[in-house]
Amino acid sequence: MSDGNVMKILVATDLHVGYKEKDGERGKDSFLALEEVFTIAKERDVDFILLGGDLFHENKPSRKTLHRTMELFRKFCLGNRACHIEIVSDQAVNFGHTSSSVTCVNYEDPNINIKMPVFSIHGNHDDPTGAGELSAIDFLSVAGFLNHFGKPTSLEKIEISPILMQKGSTKLALYGLGSIRDERLHRLFLNKKVTFLRPSESADEWYNIFTIHQNRVKHGATNYIPEEFVEHFIDLVIWGHEHECLIKPQWNTQQSFHVMQPGSSVATSLCEAESKNKHVAVLTIDGRKMETDIIRLRTVRQMYVENVNLAESIRIKSPSREELERAARDYCNERVELLLMRAEDERSGHPKQPIKPLIRLRVDYSGGFESFNAYRFGAQFTDRVANPENIVHFLKKSQRTRSDDF
Amino acid sequence: MSDGNVMKILVATDLHVGYKEKDGERGKDSFLALEEVFTIAKERDVDFILLGGDLFHENKPSRKTLHRTMELFRKFCLGNRACHIEIVSDQAVNFGHTSSSVTCVNYEDPNINIKMPVFSIHGNHDDPTGAGELSAIDFLSVAGFLNHFGKPTSLEKIEISPILMQKGSTKLALYGLGSIRDERLHRLFLNKKVTFLRPSESADEWYNIFTIHQNRVKHGATNYIPEEFVEHFIDLVIWGHEHECLIKPQWNTQQSFHVMQPGSSVATSLCEAESKNKHVAVLTIDGRKMETDIIRLRTVRQMYVENVNLAESIRIKSPSREELERAARDYCNERVELLLMRAEDERSGHPKQPIKPLIRLRVDYSGGFESFNAYRFGAQFTDRVANPENIVHFLKKSQRTRSDDF
Ligand SMILES: [Mn+2]
Ligand SMILES: [Mn+2]
Ligand SMILES: [Mn+2]
Ligand SMILES: [Mn+2]
């Protein structure tokens, strides 16, 4: 039984539904994760799901991906279960920006029976474009399956109006800001053009969450949003867009708020940051007290990234070119075999977790070594590794990893 | 008050929503017609709307068109109003072909409140394609806004399973077949590969409607479906795809059934057939007795197509080339002015009917006349005609009109 004064919120972000949908092996990974998120929400009996953007991987999802996503939302969001959270802010302001037919939160629409509300901002992957400035998530919104909030209505001056939620004695002000080009938002913050509106009465009784989808890591002078830009009164920043799972709330002393970075639920880049286990969190908010319960996603495909330095690992007495190449290949082979054993050991136990892991060897071949045909190398692992075509990535010491677009 | 034994069905087809959506003048025409169809259905208090295919103009509708269509369906289909038609056939067979999440008619889904059910087959414009064999109307279907029926599950052998509907003492067997390439379907009929399944008991108590979306006009030996292919037991064929409004049921003596061809609700071709008034029909079925009420659509943009023969209309004594050209231009000008006056006289009176008509002069300039710059000619009517760029179409006697793709 859920306590009448306690809000429970499942937080996830960057589901990137439809990622690699045409890949016979990996095509369903993103959907599996979405299903798992819904399942956890149901099992934990949360009041709602909060998504931090990039629900869709493609700005224009394929017909199949959009349809499948709508199927899953229909299955998991529609049904009989009372929603105990009352919204006391102006709902037309909170949700009306995407369609004249959306004037309130979906569970207050008397024509749609919602058992699991979902609230989402948009990310850069599913940002509003084209005629009507619509996001792919607006199809879910107009179907009544999702509550799209935090869409900036101007790019010159941003006023962030919170969704004010009440459950018994607990009051939550939920702020959100859909993805904007980092440089632009950075400048708007610097020019004091970003305002957080606050409830006019008893402002200090509210627990304040801000959901954002921007670069948190500094990529350039203004190509990120410093945490210091976010106002002090916020209690918890939920940071989308960054795919590395740093979901344990980090305390920012200067700002005196927590930052939670859930990370993506599907890896879109074969890098170390994404090879960590993926998680979602359940927030329990009681008055102004918040606790987090971190839950590992168990259907996510395993991923291992290993750095290999050939010069440090291989000793050959009289190296011919052929011998060096063979030795490198044999060594990599051995590493992959070890990682495959490790993967077997470390399976989550979830029956739907895919068997084949993603494996990436970052092979430093400086010091006189030769690269070999990575494609032919991978071919022997076709039946055991999910990405045989690019297991090995050759680099020389000076090179740094570049991660894909989040 | 609707009689408990009488079914009322609004029939429309070929709405081609999204047609010319980027045209500043004509972009909204197709949406206006969809709204009008919904409004008539509401005013007439019909039990449901039956659509004959080509709801969408594009196989992949633009984001804006799909979103706007969903908005309109949400607005007009969701709400409080009991649906009195009971479906006694296997609904999983009738509707389950497009999604595992669709197992029954939308108004029986306890999670969606339907006030106006819509049933539709798909046309050639919105036919199922790509991964998952999905049609654009399946987005409406998975949202719970529309019941997609009549999708052939095989292209080798077609069994058409009717939706068996009952309202009091009236029984309706609704057969449907989504669009298939004409040559293929023609061959399947010839090879006895198309079967109409019938209720096992009291088959002769049912009123039988068949909804089809194919060429009715013979375009080639097998490039159409002869009415004679349709089984005798059918009482009414509703023929989509042909855009000319021939909505008054035509009696086929040989087959002893009626054929109703509603025609499109938006003109997609500047031809005579499409310039007629557009209509929808309300069928009233009481037992095996059916009556039709034909209703003109009053928001449809007016269209006039006139044949002009310059040699017959213009007399000049000593024709120079310039004089001939000027005379031709003056004459066409006069015709357009007359048609504009006629348009003003013939407005429907609906406040939303667009002011500017579509005008097409088919100018036969054989007999020594000269064509003139049609584009410059049209420019003077920019403020009064919806298609200034192509009012005049020059042809010589031998040429026949070719109509666009329906
Ligand atoms: Mn992102
Ligand atoms: Mn992302
Ligand atoms: Mn058609
Ligand atoms: Mn058509």
C-alpha cells in the first residue's frame, strides 16, 4: 500500500527507442529496456514515470518504432489504477503547448483510463522540428499516453513554469526544460533570460525537481551547462543526455542541491562510460525529504570495453611482420574469450537479457606492431558477440576516444 | 432518439488528409472536410462512420498531418455516448491483424471512452508497407481512435471475414478488403482465390455490405475489378478509390446488389469528374431494408472545369499572330470572370467554405490559334482563384484528359 503522503517516482532517461532497429541482433534492445522500465514502475507501484528526454533515438522514428512504442505505452499506461497526485498548477500552461486538444494531464482526461502516468521532456534526439514544431513524443501526447512538459515556448526568453503536484502533505514542483542547443542556453543563462517561476504562496514547502537535457560535461567554453547556472532553490536536478550512469545523487555544495544523472538505458556508443551497468531510480518524496532507490536494469545487453596495449602485453624474440600480426591477433582473441567468460559469469539472470555481449577492444598498436583485419577477426565471433564487425578498434597512444552523439 | 433496431452509418471515402498540405491556400481543405464529416456524423447521431480507404494522402504522412489527424480523431471520437452495436464475430480476427495490443473494437476497450466509432479499410495511398506491414491508419488504430478492418493477411488466397454487428433486430455483416494491386486481385478473383465467409446460422437474416478500394473503371484488361466478381449475396458495395461522386446507389441487375461510390471529399485532380459536388451518405438499415440519405459537403472548395474551343468561339477578320493570341487571352479571361461569378452564386453558405474556387479551362487551340503564357495569365487571378498557376490547360482536339492517380 502506498502512503497517502508519499510520492514515488520512477526516473529514467535516454531510452533511445528504435536505436539500431534494423540490426537483427540488437534491434530489440531499446524496446526491451522500455518494457523493463514500465515493468519496474508497475512492480514498485510508483505514482508516475519521469523521463529526461531522448525517448526516441531518431527525430523521425520509423513507422515500426513509433507503432511499437505506442503499443507498449498503451499496454503499460492504460488501465484501472487510481492516480493520487493532484495537479494544482495551470495545466494548460504545463501541457497545452503541443496541441490544442491537450489541456490537462492525461489521467484527468475522462475519456482515457490511465494507470501509469508518464511525464517527459524532449531531448535533442526527439526535439521539436518542422511545421508545427512537433516532437516525436507529441504523437504519444496527442494519443493521451504521455504528458509532454517543459517545452520552451520562446528561444529568446525562457520562463520555466513548474507542474505543481500534491499528494497529501507532500508538494512537488516539477520543473523541466526540453533540450536546446547548449551554446544558446548557456548564453540565455548568462544573460539572465532564464527564469524559474515559483509558487506564490508557501514556496518553501515545495520539493523542487528540475529535469534538464543538456551537456553536463564541458565540451567547450559555452558548449555545456554548468550546474551553477541552476537556481539554488532546486533540490534535485535530474540530468538527461549524458549516457554514463551516475545515478547516485551527487551533492553540489556550492549550489546545495543534488544532481542525479541516470544515464541511458541502451548504449549508443561503445565507450567505457556506457559499458557500466544501466540503472533507473525510484524517488520517494515525503514532505521535503527525498530518498532514492537505485535499480539495475536486468535486460540490458552486457558490454565490455578493454584497453589493450600490444607493446606491453606481447614479448617476441625475433619479430617478423607476420609473427607480430599473428601474435597481436592471438592476444586479442584470448582477451575476447576471457571477456566472453566474464559475460557468462555476470549475466543478470533476467530471462530476456540478450546472450551476446557487446565487446570492444581498444588496441594500442604503437611500438612497431601491426594492425590486422578487424572485420575478419570479428567474423569468428559472429555467434557469440553482438558486434562482430567492430570488436577491435586500433589506435595509437596519442589518440583519445571520441564518443558518439548522445 | 435513435431507434433500437435501426443502424445509422455515415459513409465517406478518400478523404486524402494532408493533400497539398504545404499549399498556403489549399493546405487545410482536406482537414476541413474531415471535420465536416465528423460534424455530420455527430449531428445525424449515426452509430458509426465507415471509411472506404485513402484517409491519408501520403503513405508516410508528414508529422504535422498525422498529428493534426490524431487531434481531430481525439476531439470527435472520444467522449461520452453509448455505442449500441454489438459485435458478435471474433474481434481478434476482425481487428487483430495490425497489432497485438488491438484485440477488440475500440469502444469495447474499457480504457478508452469512444463516442463515435470509426471503421476503415486502407486504400492504395495508405496501404501497409515496410517492416511490420503497417498502414498510416494503424497509428490511429493503436491509439484506439479507429478500427482498421479488412486487411488481407495473405496475397495468395483471401478470405474475407465479416464484422458481424447487431443492433436489436438488425444484423449487419460488414465485409471489407483493403486496397490490393488491381491486376493481382483481378487474377485472384478469376482463380477463385477470394472467399467471402458467411455466418453459419441464419445467413439470410443479415444485411451484407462490402467495402472495397479498387479501380471500378476499366483501365486495361485486368486493371480493374468488375462488379460481377463480387458475390451475389452482397446487398451493397461501397466502392472507394474512384473520386467521382456517384453516391446514389446504382442497381446492378445481373448481381442484384447496389453499388455506392461516394467519391473523394477533396479533389486531387482538376478534372470534370472531381468538379462535381462532394457528398457523404447516411445509411439507415432496419432489418434487411436499407435507405440512404445523401448529404452534400458544404466546406469543400468549389471547382469549375470548362472546355473552351477557341476556333469555335472567336471570329477575327484578318488575324495576325498577336491578335490571335490577344483574342484567346481575352476570351479565357472572360470565361474565368464568368466562372468566378458563378462560384459566388453557388457558394454553400457554410462559413468555413474557402472563398477562392479552383478553376480549370481546358483550351483547345487547334485551328491556327496560339497558346499564351498560362502562368502570366493566371497571375492576375492570384487573389481570386485557388490555383492561379494552372488555370489554363492547352490541348489540341486529339488529346484526351488524363486524370491523376487516385
Ligand atoms: Mn541527448
Ligand atoms: Mn541521449
Ligand atoms: Mn485510392
Ligand atoms: Mn483516393
